[in-house]
Amino acid sequence: MSNITDKIMNRVIEWQNRSLNHCYPFIFVDLN
């Protein structure tokens, strides 16, 4: 389980470090 958590956390950190322009498409996808 910890390996899965580590992978997810790495992706979350990468996502948080992206600029806002890259986040908008993900927000729109979540709203649909």
C-alpha cells in the first residue's frame, strides 16, 4: 500500500507544482 501511496503523492506534488494554465483543462474535465 505504501508504494501506491508514494506514487500517488508524487503525482499530486507534480500536479500542484504545475502552472495554472496547465491546471485549467483538468478542472474543466472534473466539472463535466
